Amino acid sequence: MPRLPIEVVANVKKAREAAILAVEIYNRPATSFRSAGYIVLMNVAWTALFHSLFLRKRIKPYYRKKGSSRRYERIEGDYKTWELSECVKQFYKDQQPAARKNLEFFISLRNKIEHRFLPELDIEIFGECQAMLMNFEALLASEFGSKQALIGGLPYALQFSKTLAPAQTAAMRGAAKQHLQSVRKFVATFKSSLSDDVQSDASYSVKVFLVPKVGVHAKSSDLAIEFVKYDPSKPEEMKQYERVIALIKPKQVSVANLGGLKASQVVAQVSTRLGRKFSLKCTREMLEAF
């Protein structure tokens, strides 16, 4: 690879370090600001990576002054650089791959959560977070060589399987809080707007299942965890993995009024407040009276 300009090298270094910090924050035990910290830093990483690509092609990622083809806008003496949303537009142009949708999701989500504390979202957007990192790694390595890849310094995060279910339950209850509704509504609306092809694309969201791996030979036990990439050229092998996933894939069912009270609970509380018997029949009679 030819020697790169100083600006390009600096942006590549910034991109790598921001991504590594993002992963460190996400994988740190007992961190409540997990997803928010990760998203902010990965936005920085992606922006720096795009800037390095533009600068290498001698494209200045700066906003031009209106009506000028040579002069650029400045903020406190520095050029006003393209933010991530503009970089995405300039890089992908008219193309709409799943990787672009993943970035657009996090750009909007970052703007929403920047001033909020939302640890309850961690479980809901884990797949998108993983895809964002893998897309970053793939583009970084393909453009600047495998030596720049992050994989050598990013160990797989250990999972506490026995505490996963209670954590999920707590997260779902917490997500019903009033101040989280607007963000959760955005996440649900964005996902529902995507086609099935995009939603099932690993470049948008990665679905991970931890399956115990039993090694009967020394060679098969070299790796405790393997990441298996979907390979359409091996249909029979892929079918085997799909069968395993089908056996353990959790079913997600939308629940209306998550965290709300059941009808019987409402009746019991009303009865207690009134100090007399109250039933669903009374409720129907009241509604009919109106």
C-alpha cells in the first residue's frame, strides 16, 4: 500500500481508537451507560473512517460556502467538516445497503439518547450494535489492510447465562417508564419501516446464539467460540446451523401496555379506594351510562 497522507493516517488512528474505546465501554461489567457510550463513540469512529476515505481520494469532507466552489465554511477558525449523516450520503450516494440503514438507525438514535440515560435499551439493540462494529471492521480492513483490523485486540465478551433472563425481565419493566417511550417508539418505528431483507441482513443486525461447543478431537477444541459467517456457497452446512437456531430462537411477541395493570388488578385497587365492592360489571354499566 502506498504511503498515506498525514491527515488520512491521523483519521484512521482516530477511527480505530474510538472503536476500541466503544467496545471497552460496552463490554465493561456493571456499566449502565453501555449502549449510549458505545453509540456515541462508534459515531465518532465511523465519521473519522469516512473522512479518511474521502481525504485519500482527495475529496475534502468540508462544507462549502453557499455560491462558492472553492471557499469553505469555518467554525472558530477550523473547517466545518461533514458530520456522519452527510458522510453517509456522500459515501453511499443512491445505494441503500443494509449497512447504510444500520448507520442511519444509530445516527437518529444518538440524537435521541445523547441527553438521556437509557440502559434498558441494551438488549433491544444488541444485534444492531454488533452489526455496526462488524461493518466498521470490514470496511476498515478492506480499505486500509488487515493490519488495521481490530479483531486482534477485541476478545469476545463473557456472558452470564444464568442471570440473562432476570436481566431481560428487568429491562422490559424499566422500558415501560414514561421517559423511555419516545425512544422505544422510534426504535420500533424504524425497524418496522425496513424490508424483511434488510432486517434479516447481518449488515443491519447480527443475531447471536451461544451454543455449547463439544470438542471430541484436539483440533476441534482449539477455539472455545467460533463466529460462523453465512456462506451461500455451502447450502447444506448452512441448513445445519439454521436447524440449530430454529430450536433455540426465542419468540418475541409484541405486548400492548407493557408494564400496565391487568383488568382484575385495576378492579381490586378501585374497590380498595372506594371502600366497597367493585367489579367489571360496574365498569361496563358506568360506560353504558355515558
